[in-house]
Amino acid sequence: MSRFLVVAALLVAGGAALAFHFGIPPLLGALAGLQVATMALYGYDKAVAGGARRRVPENVLHLLALLGGSPAALLSQTLFRHKTVKPSFQRVYWLIVVLQLAILGTAAWFRFRPA
């Protein structure tokens, strides 16, 4: 398992644990931890780009976005000016966003459709 995924999993678990401790639904805490993990790994990848240190694989960044970190991924791309001009990365990222919006739209339609 990639050490970057381990770091992300620890941040997500930490967010869930903190939320549980403070009486917040753990799912919200896990989602907040996922946002933090996504931003942290984008920031790390930008910081080591061009150097000798190991980069975060694009598949890991895409997985974090797919799992719900797409808002943090977009914010990180903008703040860090990272992965914004690589067409192959952007295509996959926006495909993930469209897929998530379709899933949310479908869920909302079934939830709130007229009887």
C-alpha cells in the first residue's frame, strides 16, 4: 500500500475520531479529514515537484477526489497552481466531478421526487 494512502487514511480516521469525540457525526468528520488529506497531499506533491523526493502518484490524487475530496482537490489546484495545465490529469479529475454530480443528482431526484 502506498505510504501516501496510509497518511490519507490516518487523517480521515483522525477526523472521524475527533468528530465522534465532540458529538459530531463521524461521517462528517471523516469527510473533513478527507479534505485535509487531499489538500495536504496536493501541497506535498507541489513542494517536491522537480526535486529528488518521491512524488504522490496521480492515481492517489484521483482516488482521494473520487472518494469525496474533489472540493479540496479543486481548491488545492487553484491555491498551489498544481496539475492545472496537464490535460490528461484534468480530464480524469473533471470526469470524477461529473460522475459525482450525476450520483448526487440521481440521489436527490429519488429522494425528493413527487409521489
